[in-house]
Amino acid sequence: MLQICARQIENTARDAKPQARDQPRQYQRERRKAVEKFMQATSDACSPGTRGSGLNTAPSHSICTVMIPVPRYALAHAAFNVHSHPPSERPLKMTSPTAPQRFATCDLCDTHKNDSSGRFRVLPPVFKSFGGVSTFCGPVVTVKCFEDNSLVKAAVDGSGLVETAAGHMPAVLVVDGGASLRRALLGGNLGAAAARNGWAGVVIDGCVRDLAELAQCQLGIRALAAMPLPTEKRNQGQAGVAVQIQGVWVYPGDWLYADEDGMVVMPVPLQA
């Protein structure tokens, strides 16, 4: 390990040719010579078995520690180059305590293909992906409405984190929109609100709009189709009730798992 300090090399270059301060190129040459001389001394000091060099060296079997003076401008330059990767290439550290475990709906279906109890349910393959996240999961929160997204707005404007046995987890909002293709229950503003407030995803048995904006939202969004017409605001609907999504019952507190192959619903979460 090398610990760097500025004065000695500056003094060495200055003592070698005092008048060089008025001659920038010559001064730089003298400075370079001083650095090279000192680095050579450092290399010799770090060689196994070196003794008596006047430098503080560790035993030959350990790492050599040398106190090397270096100009302050070099320290400033080094401060911006301490990483082995440029900023655009540095690996991101994932620290989210609520990151979902890995899963594949195909594997889940393989495991539960003989389940006849109705506890494991597969949603029909009629939904399209509109969000910026293709794989998502979480506990279910439900809304039932028809061509009126007042309760959808109320839900996504609130926190998407719900209390579970494993702690607070991002939830999936499941909306029974009656499969209406005449109005959009979710648009760009509500999609951005859902992402901002921590929802894992929104599944709508109905339509959405503002597709370019929804594609930028960092959450899963599934719906039947795109429809540019907005809904009416009549404040009608129900929240926290059992809903039917394309004929499949979904209950508040169920767990929904979605990926590129489809969506499944289970009464309990996968075990880690």
C-alpha cells in the first residue's frame, strides 16, 4: 500500500534547479526526473530482502508500505480515478429488502398441474404487458369497477406496500373492470403514481392508455388492450372484495406471480 504526500518531490524538483519555476517545460522535466528517481527507490525498497534504504518497509513476506510524497495535484487527480470502472460501467448494488425471489410461472404450473382444489389458479392468456417490468409478484389488493377508475386512482395514489408475514411487501393491484373495452382504467399519470408509491404491478381486466408513458413506468402492467378514451368519474365501485378476472376468482391477500409466460395466483407466497 502506498500512502502519498506532496512535499518531498516538490522540494526535490525545486532544489534540483531553483530557476526552473520560471521555465515551465524545464520545471516539468525536473519534476518528472524527481518522481522517477523516487519511484525507483520505492521499487528497490519493496524488493524482498531490501534493508537499510531509509524507507519504512515491512518484512519480505508481507506487503511493503512506503511513504511517498507526491504533488497535491496528483492527489486531486487520483480522487476522481479511484474506481476500477468508469461511472457508466460500475456494477449496481441491489439493496432492496423486498426484492422478490426468482420464479417462473412455467415451473409453478409444472409443480401444481394436478391441483384440483382451486387454490392454484392460472389466468387466461389474454393479457398484454404494458409496463416497464415484465416479471413481478406480490400480495393482491383488489378493486371492482366498471368504466369508472375513481377507486383505481385512490389505490395507486396510496402506498403500495402491504403488511405480510414476511414484512412490508410491494402489492399487486388487481382490477375487475368487467372486461370493458370502451374505456381506459389506467393511464400515464396513474401508472407513474403506482410506480412512485411502491406498487409491484397492476393487472386490469379492461383497458389502459398512454402506452408510451406506461412503458417507462417501473412496475408490471397487464391489461386486455389499449383504448384512448378515459373513464367517467362517478366514485363508484368496490375495494377489497373478491373479484373475477376472466372467470377466475382472485381474493384479497392472494399472491400473484407474473412473467413473460403468463400469470398465476396462489393463496400463499412461495417459500424462500
